[in-house]
Amino acid sequence: MNLTLIARPPFNFLSVVQSHGWIQLAPFRFDENSGSLYYVDRLADGRVVEYRITGSSNGVKVQTPSLNKSERNEVKEKVSWMLGLDQDFSSFYKAVSKEPKLRTAKKFARGRVLRSPTFFEDVVKTILTTNTLWAATKRMNLNLIASFGDPLADSDSKAFPTPDRIAASNDKVLRETVRVGYRAPALYELAVRVASGELNLESYKTSSLPTLDLRKELMKIKGVGPYAAANLLMILGRHDFIPIDSWALKVVSNEWYRGKPVTPKQVEKRFEKWGEYKGLAYWFWDWDLKYS
DNA sequence: GGTAGACCTGGACGC
DNA sequence: GCGTCCAGGTCTACC
């Protein structure tokens, strides 16, 4: 079955797909030869399907197995969210039009970041990026899916686990089997709170809270500090904060401080002028990476 | 508000 | 093969 989804222009499929490392985290998979993004998803009715998403002249095409009407609407809604098809970055392009380091922002339709269908998945993945190397993040994510994900028929692939499946486990399994280390209690508590309905993470997608208040809410989640909260705000389309990690300190140091160590405050100061677009300006800055 | 130290894992390295 | 060091954010205690 083929679905066609229209994006708000300007839109560039590859810019979204390559916007950050999520593309390397299962159940995402990218085939460079065909330029296709694959994602294994567990639909609301429990059926596990794989999408194949490719760019088109004005949006994307989504290839799926045969779906009923309700499933079709669910897939359309999820893919639209994952690729931010309706997001509008015109004011960002206007604000940065004179900045040489961001001059290609509009040309390549930068601004959208690839996101998971559920905010729960993005929060879990973000916690898995904290205080560890990228290879370990990928491994922990794979272990989590292997341990708790529902399988795709006739395939080795699995969907990302639901909160219920993780909540039905315990932090000992998360630590010893999934190998998430000290993050285990945080992940378990998150899954339990979401599964029980105490915490409605999906409501944050449409929250009317000011960004500062939303940030405070995110930082109430165990394992989510300033970096993780800023990363999650970017995913939610709030760009007022910079996800300052060791990479940010390094590239800012190389860009403006001749490789001398810098503090998070110095990073913030460098992007202060971009106001509500600070996160976008940082994320899509044309860094001189030859020193990195 | 700022800072120090603990928290875990796995890769790199030296022996 | 073993031991040690290191990178990576968050949390807590303390000042």
C-alpha cells in the first residue's frame, strides 16, 4: 500500500533524515542506496508493521503492508510527526538570512529533526545518550528492543518497546540484561509512570506551556538534566535552549576560543543573539570540523 | 548558584 | 589475559 503525504514547503527529506543520530538508532534503518528510511512500528491495535519512507517532490511516499482505515490514519499521523511535515521555519530563515554560517538553512530546508512516533521513545533514547559513548547508546537501544520489542512477522526486526512491556520488567533486568547501567532505575520509573497513566508524555507534543515551564517538567523526569531537556525540547519544536554536551563544548572551543576549554555559559553566550532560535542556530551551524 | 564526587559501561592501552 | 584509565551527563551533598 502506498500513502502520499504533503509537506509544508520548503521541505527536504534527506535534511530531516540526516538531522541527527536518530537515524542510526533502531527501529530506524536507512538504506543509502535507495535513500529509503525504514521504521518498524507497533500500531495501536498491536499489529507490527514496517514503513518504507522516501522523499518526493513535495513531501514523502510511505510504503506499508495493506492497512485498514484506522491503521492508515495512524500511520499518516505518525509519519507526519516523525518528519515534522507541517512545521514552519520561515521566521527562523528570515532571522538567520544574513548569517554566513547558516546561509544554507533555507536552501536545504533545515530545521526539522527526525523524531520517533512516540515522545516516550524519544525520552528513552535521549536518556540512553547521556554519559556514554554513541556506540554504547546504540547497543543499549538494541538490547532494549531485543528484550522487550514486539517482533515483525517473518523478520528479525522488532518494534520499540511499549512502556507497559518495560514496566512489566524490573530495574535488575534493565541493568544486567539490557546493560543500561545506573540508568536502569530511571528508565524503569519512567516506564512505570507512563504505563500507569501518571505521566502523559505524549501530551507534551501539543503542550501550550511556555518553553521554560515545559523544560522544568522534563527535568522532573529522573535521568533528564539540562542537556537531555534541551534535546527533547528541540524534538518538540521548542528551540530556545542548546543541548550542551561534550561535543558542543568542543566545537564552540574550536570555533571561537582556539581550542581552549569552554564552559556551558560561554556556549550559551555565543548563541544568545539568536533568541528563540538558539537551539536551531547551534544545531545547524556550519562548524569548521577540521579541528574536531 | 557553584562545585566535587559517584554513578556504569566498554573500548583502548600497557604489561 | 588482566588491570588501569578514560569518556560521557545527571544527581546529590555540601558550601
